[in-house]
Amino acid sequence: MHRATRRRLTVATALVAATTAAVAVTNAAGAFDNAQRAKDAIKDGKAKNVILLIGDGMGDSEITLARDYTVGANGRLNMDKFPLTGAYTTYAVHADGTPDYVTDSAASGSGWATGVKTVNGRISKTPGTDKAVRTILELAQKGGYATGSVTTAELTDATPAVLASHATDRSCQGPADMAKCPADTIAAGGPGSIAEQSVNHKVDVLIGGGKQRFDQKVTDGRYKGLTVTEQAKKLGYQVVTDKAGLKSVKAGKPVLGLLANGNVPVEWSGKAAAVGGTDPQRCVTSNPNRPSTTPSLADSATKAIELLEAKQRQNHSQQGFFLQIEGASIDKQDHAADPCGQIGETAAFDKAVKVARAYAAKHPDTLVVTTADHGHTSQIVPLEATPPGLSSTLVTDEGQRLKVNYSTNTPGQSQEHTGTQVRIAAQGPQAYRVLGVTNQTDLFTTIREALRLR
């Protein structure tokens, strides 16, 4: 074992051991032995697969809100059951490299995708010189791994975009959206829009929303006059638009799942927060605006894993896969101060976490990481509080009332991200690297080291 590796393992073991005394008190009351579980989870060596789960905007408040509502204050979500848990900082930078304390999803995603901090709004390019930086997905492809991206946002939205594209601005999603990226256009010798780049990269599995971006026509280059969807078909993609289509696709050819025109509709509905609060409400665990033909995030994740694994098996590859799974609308419903939509999307994301952990239980050479890109606005406050912003009172599954407040912007405006550190948890080879307080860019190194990418 290398000296540096021994040092890391020694530090990780010490961090876990330091919790033993505190946990022992809890154990006396019959709680699960978390300290022993953490010690057992420290594994060095190479991972065959990596599954990275991103809850967009899923800070500790958002996790706690979903836990309290769905499984109870003393309950545990699937994402709570990882053996190794830490926190990481999420700040972006200005063009001169100085910190910008509140990140957006483009800069934060670029951080873990490339290991390089950048300015808000930029996709996997440097902050000052606007040069493309190779991503973890690109490195995985070079190393012979199958690759995939699953999201409930548009596939061209910031978090999926950081893996398979490089853009001056996150708004440059389709060929008709290039106003802020003149140097990235194909006419200027650039790589084109995020949609064009995503399919040109030949990512094996792309599943999400954003059909409207792929229906735009390519304006220059080899595929001029075709829509990006037609371009994808020329490149060998199987294009599907619903649950039945996704179920029927076979491994061997890349898959482009366009499940909605824009973002995939959320799973739950309810009354948005309001000035002065709302009457106590129960969330509706359905959404009349979500077609019954729409697969859940867990369904999409399950299919993606199946396709990626089958591809490598067909190719007799010794390498596995890299897959990113995003629960995107936790963030979007937080922006909208919609607690039921937000909780429902967190619960849906948690089911995808369960899928990933179940796969890893059968394939222990899989590194599974769950985290967020940044914190967000929702806060659980006392029932008697009269916050100045928007609030709502919920009746939880425990039959108790809970008040959630949104006050990071004035009512009527989109609620804002926050600059707080967020949770990161993991299991599998190299998972101990998430312990303590790390930087968002360290996640890039964790995945690179786990897959031995160079």
C-alpha cells in the first residue's frame, strides 16, 4: 500500500473512531452501531462503477423537511443510511479567482465535473480565460467506461450539461439559444449548443426532459437543417419519449430519452407558501399535470443501470460505468416556494438513492455518492413564528403540524440559493474521501481516483 494511501486511511479511521464514544451512548438505548458500520465501510482500491446522485438544491433543511414529513422526525430516509458522511463547501469564484460565496448550479456542477471552480453561469470552462476543461465523464469515456446521465430537468440544464458540454453560459441549451455564447457556435468553430454537444459526445444513456431543445434545428456544420433529435438518430441513438419506449430499448445502441418538452413534471402537488402562511395542508401525492406515461426517477435510474451494465457485458469490457442521477426539481420547487412539490421531488430522489444502494449491495465494487450542488431557502420554523416572507403549514405523516418558511427573496420573486455547505455521503471504494469538510472540487478527485482515470 502506498504511503499516501496509508495516511488517508489512517486519518479516515481516526475520524470514525472519534465518533465511537458519542455513539456508544446512543447504542445503550438500542440504536444501530453507526461507528462500527463506518469502520467496516472504509475501503481502498479501485471501483468498477460510480453512481453519483445529485439532489439539486438539497441542503440539510430540504432533507430534514422531507424526512419529517414522510418518515417522521425519528425516521431515516434512504440517503440517511450511507455509512460515511461529510460536508463540502459550494462557493463559486469570480473571473479573477476570488470567492463568490453563493453558487449557481452551473458553477457548482462544473466544480465536481472538472475539479476546477468557475464563475456562475459557466459550463465546464475556466473562470477567467473561458477555456474548456475536461470533465469526469469525458475521462471515463477515454478510460473505456460506459457513461450515463439521468435527470428530471431538461437534459440541457446546468447539472447534466456540465458532464458532456462546455459553454460560456448555461443558457446556450439549443442551436437557437446561442446569444450568450458566440464563440461556442459551430459557425465560429466552436462545439455548438449544449444539446448538440451532448449527443456528439455519444453518452451511452441520456434520460430527462428538454425535448424542446432537441427539436431545434442545427444552423451550421455537418447536420445543418436537421433537428438535434434527427442528429442524434444519425449518430445511432434510440430516441424514446415515455415509459413504454424506455422499457423497450435494448443495450448496444445509445439511448436518448426525452420525457417532457421542458422539465419533467413534478410528482406531488399542493398549495404554494403564501404571505402570512397557509391553512394546514396535506400534500397530494400526485400531480394532474404529470402524464401517467412518465417514468419515475427511480424507474429511469434502474433502466440506465441496466443499459450501462449490459453494454459493458456485450463488449466484454473489464471496465464498468459512470452514471450521474439528478433530482432537479427539489431546487425548482424551492425557488417557487412550493413545499409539497419540493418534498415530493426529494422523496422521488430518495427512491433513486434506494435503487443505487440496492445495486451496490450486489456489486460492492460500486462507489455510490449522494450530495447536493448547493443549499436553498426552505427553513423549518416554530409554529408560532410570523416570518416576513412566504410560509406554509403542513400536516405531516405523523399527524403533526410543521411550518416551513421561504424568505431569501421578497414575495413574488424567485427564492434564492444559499451559500451553506451541504451534505455528501458515500459507500464503496474510496468513499472515505468524503469524510470531514471538503471542497466541492474534491468530489472530482474522489471519482477520478476511484475509477483510476488519468
